[in-house]
Amino acid sequence: MLSEQIIARLTDIVGPKRLLLESEDLQRFGIDRTTIWQANPCAVVLPGSVEEVQQIVLLANERNLAIVPSGGRTGLSGGAVAKDGEIVVAMDRMNQVLDFNPMDRCVTLGAGMITAQLQDFATQQGLFYPVDFASTGSSQIGGNIATNAGGINVIRYGMTREWVMGLKVVNGAGEILDLNRGLVKNNTGYDFRHLFIGSEGTLGLICEATIQLTRPPAESKVLVLGIGNFPAILDVLRTFSAQIDLSAFEFFSQAALDKVTEHRGHPKPFATQTPFYALLEFETATESVADSAMTLFEACMEQGWVLDGVLSQSLSQAQALWKLREDISETLWHWQPYKNDISVRVSRMADFLREVNELAASRYPDFELVWYGHIGDGNLHLNILRPQNLSNDDFVAKCGNVSAEIGQLLARYEGSISAEHGVGLLKKDYLRYSRSPQEMDLMRSVKKAFDPNAILNPGKLFD
């Protein structure tokens, strides 16, 4: 419970309509898409400028108040959860385009801008912002940067990090830092911009970002292939990527396809049922690219790797095929899944997936597993669906046990416990499987340097 004095000071900073204290607002802003924790912030503030963010952080330092930064709250690791009486600083109002330079192809914008709005702005300028994923309609750019969001185009365009040319942040000490200022070349020592990308709000609040845009892609085709076993997916990836520049290479299981077609009403891509499906996207600037794709498709059929397939013949068909993959995550929320967002090197994925399946089958034979992910960059999404007869607490406890074993397996495969969703609250106990003790000590030292009083997103990443 905040004192009347602190409420008065926050009101002075953001105005009475931008300080939210009602229970409904606290619940809405205090949780992300995880379902494990209960929201319990003491207040929500909506600043409208970098200076207001700075004043909030300075007050928090003065009064020893904890802050949880909040974007679109689409995270899946509890990184935006305020469960211990923190102040939520929501960036929703800071959503304007602040500057655009067509020569540099750079746009500077507030961290609260919705990802899809940035994509639309780029299109209006005849350009393209390539970072894309299922929650672009509600996620915010600041949150994307704080978690180094990935998505479906990483194989060609990389993660969010590749597109951030500058940041304006308020660190935990209340200092405003203007990092890199949109420069392509800036070889002047430590690039603190990259420390804040993926830091999950533990070092500072991202207020503004300068984002690089690029030329729009040429017309694309989508190819969905039915594949008999997981190792064959990697054979297909190797075959196609050797001759065609792929924009995306995704996969999903028959279980994932069944859930999407049943609950979303999407038509199946073809009549044949196969254990796995691969979705490939590639630009077709010339007809020869599509001809090459069909030749490679036929070669994969002859090898027995591919059992059936369909190539999009129109934009609407391409969009319909993408829906089979893009709608998986939203569909699975009906089962309140326990999600594992993990990665290994592409060359080791088949062996790793086999061992995870064997582990899950031996520990939890009654649990349904649903696989999908970004095969082209080594990212697997393992979803364990909650049985109806099991309480959420018991389900989470059982899944936590298997997550520790998956973590040990990841350590052996030199993989990551979080490929793109961040660590937050959900995965901090497993961070040791991807980071050495020396690395974690250095991470704590960096946290201390930027947030000396530990007021920013406490309990996230590590204790």
C-alpha cells in the first residue's frame, strides 16, 4: 500500500488520470501471459515522456520502491509479472513516431508502439520491418527489445537485436542514457545498447528506440511439406537451404495441426497425415526460383523424406498456410500448456528431440506433448498440455521436475533454456544450465552497475 505522500508525488509526475490504483487496473497491468502467478502491484503509472520515467525511477530510489516495466504483457516467462507490491511502469502512452529519415531508413519511436504499427509504418514508407511473430498485434517494441524477440523470420533477418540502431533508456539509478544514436559504425568501446537488448527490464527502462528498416521482400511462395520423421526435416532443410535463400523454415507436429484445424476451423493442407510438417517460405523474384523449389520438392519425395506437400498459388493461399503455424500458440492456451522455449544447434536437433521425447514418455506417459518451432534457427517449442483432472499447481510442479531434467539435457547439448522468450520468473532456476557460475556472477555485477539499489524488475533473471 502506497502512502498518501507517494501517491501525491506520482500524481504530480504523471497526472491524476495516469496513476491507476483500482483493482481491475492492477490485475490487468500486473500479469503477462503466464498463468502461474497472481498480479499484486501497488500502483500502475503511465508516463508520457522520458523525463517522467526518470522522475519515477528517482522517486523509487529515494523511497526504496520496486518497479516492474510493462509493455504489451505478451511474455511467456513471467518477466512482466508484478506479484510483490511493485509499481508497474506501463509504456502505453509513449507510442509515437518521433523521427524518420528515408535516407538512413531509420525510424525513432516510443517504446510503447505496438509492433504491428511499426510494420504498418514501414509499409507506408515503402520499407519493411522484418521481426514478426504471433503477438505483433499487441506486443510493444520496448518489450520486444527487452527480450530480444525472435519469431518466424530469424533464419533470414535475425533477431530484434539486428535492427536496433539506438536506444534511449533510464537506468536503475535514474540516469538518461542515449546509446549509439543510430550510427552504423561506432567503434568507441563498450556498446551498452546491446546490454539493454535482452536484459528484461533489469538494467533500465527502454523509452525510445531507433530502428533500422529495410527494403520490402519480393513476392513469396509458401511450401508446406508432410514429413515422416524428425531427422528427415533436417535433410529437407539442408537440401533447400543449399540452393534457395529461405525466409522461414518452420515445423509443427501432427498434434499441433490437429489442434489448430479443430479449434480454428482452418483446412488441412492436404489429405495425407504425417508425424511432422515443415513450412518453408522463399522469395520468388523470378520463376526460376519456384521451378527450383519444385525440383527440390520432387528430390525430397524420391528420397522418402517428404510424403506429401502443397505450394501456394496465391497470396490468400500463402496466408492460409501460414495460419496453420501462426495460430498454434494461441490455440494451445485452451490447455494452459507448460511451455519450454529451448534451442540447440541445428545439427543436434534430431538427437536432442529424441531424448526429450524419451524422457517425457518415461516420466509423464499421460501428458500430451505438442511440438512446433523455428527449425531454421534451432529453436524448439515444447508444449506440455495440462490434463483436465489435474490442478494447475500440481501440473506446474510436475512439469518443473521435468524442466530440470531437460535443463540437464540442454547443458549436455550446449543449448539454451530460453531461445527467444526470456528468463523472467519461469526459468531463472534453470539459468545455470545455460550460463556458467562465472557468467552469472558477471551478470550480477552488471546489474549492480546499472541498478545499484536493485529496484528494477527484482527477482527476474536471478535473485
